Amino acid sequence: MSERMGRWTPFGVWGFLVVSTIIEAFLSTRYWLTDATLADSLIVALIWAQVVTVALFYMHLKYEERGVKIFAIVPVVFLLALIVALLGSIP
């Protein structure tokens, strides 16, 4: 590992996760005030941002070598392919 996590990095990541969760809760409770498609898209984007943040910092993938990162990303690619295939089968 060439880089190391800074002393305040976990607190910054935790703050991002808390703020984005609060935004998600706000969007889901004020659902009727906004366009439903826009609210859904924003919530999904925030969820994916949280997933990537947790993977990069709490699983320390940001500080790993390239091979380990690829090894962690391959199952996500297969999962996305499976989801697309399943959505294609819905009439």
C-alpha cells in the first residue's frame, strides 16, 4: 500500500454517509411533492454513491493494488448483467 488512510478520512466518509441517508429519507417522505422518476433516480444515485464509498474506504479498496480492485469489481459486472437479463424478461 503506497497510500494510507488519513486520520480524519473515516469521519468524512461517515459524514457523507449520514448526510446522503438524510437526503434519501427526505426524498422518500416528500415523494408526492416532486416528480417520482426524478426522486427515484436521485435515491438510486445516492445509494450507489454510498456503495462505492463504503467499498473504497471501509474495505480499503482505494489503497489496494490494481489486481485486487479488478478482483472486487468483476462480481459487480456479473450482477449488473444478471439484473439487466432479469429486467428484460419482465413482460
